[in-house]
Amino acid sequence: MTRNRSVPDASVIPVLAYRDVAEATRWLCDAFGLGERLLAGDHRAQLVYGNGAVIVVQGDEPGGGHSLLVSVEDANAHHEQASAHGAGIVNAPTDYPYGERQYTAVDLGGHHWTFSQSLADVDPADWGGVLVEE
């Protein structure tokens, strides 16, 4: 797979929503020993712990708005497989300026999954992110 500095090196990444991303980031780092990897304004942060990662996003409902980000080799082929098995497609495969092709689906339990294929190694500064740790 292509390595992309804009995305953590992990295969499955939980995405957790908090009302205040900066406060949640500080607390998670202080309380659980996670480290900042990348900051994107005041609405998103990537945190790491060992070879794992978590993305913190802004969300209004405490405990809600959680999803998963999964790295895949081929987003188009994965999308076809998911569609063929009845996954609810929220967004078709789309290329983003941070070097990823992604699509989002809903599973049988209503959980959102975003499947992401790295297309290029993009410097986060090119799209407004700040790489804290590499």
C-alpha cells in the first residue's frame, strides 16, 4: 500500500467525536498517554499510541458520532464488494486533496465505516494540517 503522511500507519482507526477537540486531545494524551500526531484546525486531531491510532473529531452528542476508518488496497473494488452484500453506501469512492480515495458505508447495525485507499504521500501542510509527530 502507498504510505501517506496525512493518515496514521494503522489498518483500523476508531473515529471518536467530542464537543471540544482540543480539550479531548489534551485529556487523552495526559490521562491515557496518547501522543499527538496531526492537528487539523480545531475540528480534528490524530493521536497515536504504539502502533495504534485514534482520530478525534468535533461532534455535538457526547458518546455519539463514532465510526471506523479502515485502510484498504483498492477502494473501488472494496466498494463493489460491500455494495454487492447490501451495505448502505453513504458516499461513493471519492478522491480527496489529502491523498486518499474514500467511501463510507453503513453496516447492518447502523455503524458508519469509511474505507480509505492511500493514493499519494501528501504533506499535511498542503491541505492545512499540522504534522506534530512522524
